[in-house]
Amino acid sequence: MRGPPGSIYRVNTADVEALLSPAGLALLAELAGTTTEDPVALAARLRREGHDPALAALATTQSRLRARAAAKFGPRAASLLFTAAGAEQATRAVVAAEHARRFAAAGVSRVADLGCGVGADSLAFLDAGLTVLPVDADPVTAAVATHNLGVPVRCEDVTAGIVDELSGGEGAWFDPARRTSGGRRVFDPEATSPPLSFVLTTAQRVPATGAKLAPGLPHDLVPVGAEAQWTSVDGEVVECALWCGPLARPGVARSARVVRSGSVVELDSRDLPEATVGEVGSFLHEPDGAVIRAGLVGRVAADLGGRLVDETIAYVTTDSAASSEFARSFRVLEVMPFGLKALRSRLRALDVGPVTVKKRGTAVDPDQLRRQLALKGSRAATIVLTRLRGRQSVLVVEPVS
Ligand SMILES: C[S@@+](CC[C@H](N)C(=O)[O-])C[C@H]1O[C@@H](n2cnc3c(N)ncnc32)[C@H](O)[C@@H]1O
């Protein structure tokens, strides 16, 4: 064990065993609901009560990880174990449920979770009635996942041959690690562990292969016949899932799944209309990030009865009010060419103080712009910096509730 009591440090397998001992489990149960207590005061109280200081530190850290993980796992987090990295990398339960649904819908009954982490995806597979074969190369993560899943987790490198043990009718799931051992985030799909090429090779042997990849996946890396599905949760694009073989929907190359306040809506690339470009109208619509990543803005524009403000910019405009579950809508109050002086004097005339800056297709730094504007008025405003048919422009807008 390393680090001071109460800090979020990396645990080892002996720590996991200590936490799962009767004394560890009793202390974890006692600590449930203490996350608001000052960590120093809590450590002192536990020492006074005669708890082993090392175990108290471990349990305190674990209880804080559980509290943090509740945002992804819900109340179930209170009975799971976490590593700090495992909690951070875990799939949100609402998204993992879709992963499980794909395998179940394809008639797959057993899924190998190849790099299972603390087990968020495997938990969803189990919830969906599937059998799982969870595997992780990291011994601590495997020990934690064994507790979380209630099934033994194989601790090995998935590139070392386990795929050869799978039958063609089973499923394979990957969620490659996107950080180096030093914690640096990697963006190249070949730099993840395992790399995308290993996922695609596996798909040749195990057709029902799926993978959770970074949202920045370039469209040209999606194999023919596979479906790439971008998901956003409450406005944040969280993943691009790659579905191969029977997991892909026929004719769907790309799709977007938008989860907002628990409700889910979907769009896909079948019969995708080409968006037209035209003058900005009275309303501006900002498509959800998953829709943009999936290249489906044309569908949202068509559904809104609108057009793009620029060939290369993902803003849709309409002349009258329109709404879509896939976009946030704004009423356009003013439109002007971009220029600092003119913008400052107009916003001052409007008595604007706090300003929300949205931007797309411009290099302007919003924080620097805010400082340069030096607004002191009493009204809040939202401005959009973008290109309108090639011209750098600024729009003053207000959200349509
Ligand atoms: C992003 S996490 C998985 C998170 C998991 N899907 C969840 O939702 O809880 C990736 C995991 O893959 C494991 N991993 C990375 N490379 C591996 C390899 N070659 N073999 C086995 N496991 C590997 C890491 O130890 C890490 O726990």
C-alpha cells in the first residue's frame, strides 16, 4: 500500500484481499454514507475507534471511489470494488446495457470481455442473461472484477491466444485501454491496448465482435459491413462502438445514439439526405455531438426543414421555429461580421455582462475574447462565432427553452 490515508492511490492484490476480509467488508459497510466527512477527521475517528490504520485508509479510499462511481453505476456501486483507473474507464451502465442488448439481439449467449476492467460491461452482459468470460491483463483489476462479477476473471494478455479458444458462435467484446502506463491519453487507434487491428483480426474469427473506441474514430477506419455507433450522454460524446458481423444492422454504416436524462433516441445513415446551404434564418440549431461525429447532420437538417449555414459547419438554420431531439435550438437575435470593436460596442449597447461563447469553424479563443470584450453590463448573453457561407461572423442568440 502506498500514499497517505484517504488518498486515491493505486491498490495492490493484497489490498484487495484485505478489503474483502471480514474486517475490511465490515469497515466498508460502516463507511457507507461518510463521503461528506472531512477525510482527516474521518481517519482520526477510525484510529480512535481502534481500526487498523492501513485498512482504514484503504476502506476510506474505496468508499470515496464507490461514491464517485455511483454516477456511472447507480446504487449498485455501493457493493462493488474499484481501482481509481478502473472507475474512470468504466462504461456507464446506461451505455453498457446497449452493448449487452446488441449481443443478445444477435442471438449470442456467451461473450468474452477481452480487457474487462472493473467489469461494467460484463455486469450488463450478466444482467441481460448472457454468460461471460471476463479477461484482464492487470492482476489487481482482475481481482476487483472477480469480486464485482461473481465469476472468475482470467488474468492474461488477450493477444496471447485466448481468441483461438472462442467458437465462431460466441461474442467478443473489447474496450481497449486508451491511456499509456504513464496516464497519457492516446488518440491513435493502433496505440490503444489492444490495438484496433487486433479487434478487426478477432472479428474475422469471431464474427460477433464489438468494441468501444474513442469518439474521434475516423470514418475510413470503419470496415465495410460494420456499424459504427456514436453515443452521447447528456451532451457528452462518450464512445464510438464498432459492431461487426451479426452485431451490425444491415445497411447501417453509421448511427448516433443520444441519451439525455435517461431517455434514448437514435438516428442512422440509411437514406441519408444531402443538406443544402443557405442564408442564416431566425433560428439556429446545434446538432448533438454524436450526430456530428456520425456524419448525420444532413438528417437533422432535413427533419428540421432547415439548411446548413456553411458547407463545412455543423449548424443548421431555419426561418421559423422548429425542434429536434437531436439538436439544441436558439433564436437568432443579431447577425454581424466578426470584428472585436463592433461586437464590443453592440454588446455594451445591449447592456451585456456575462457572455457564453459558442464557436465552430473559427480559431478565436473564447476566454481571450471574453477578456478583450471586458463587458460589465447586467444582462447575460450567448454569442456564436462561426462561418456563414464562408464569412467569419458572430450571432447573438438566446436558447429556445
Ligand atoms: C478501458 S478498460 C475496460 C473497462 C471496462 N469495459 C468497463 O466498462 O469496466 C481496459 C482494460 O483492458 C485491460 N487491458 C489492456 N490491454 C490488455 C491486454 N492486452 N490484455 C488483457 N487486458 C488488457 C486493462 O488492464 C484495462 O483494465
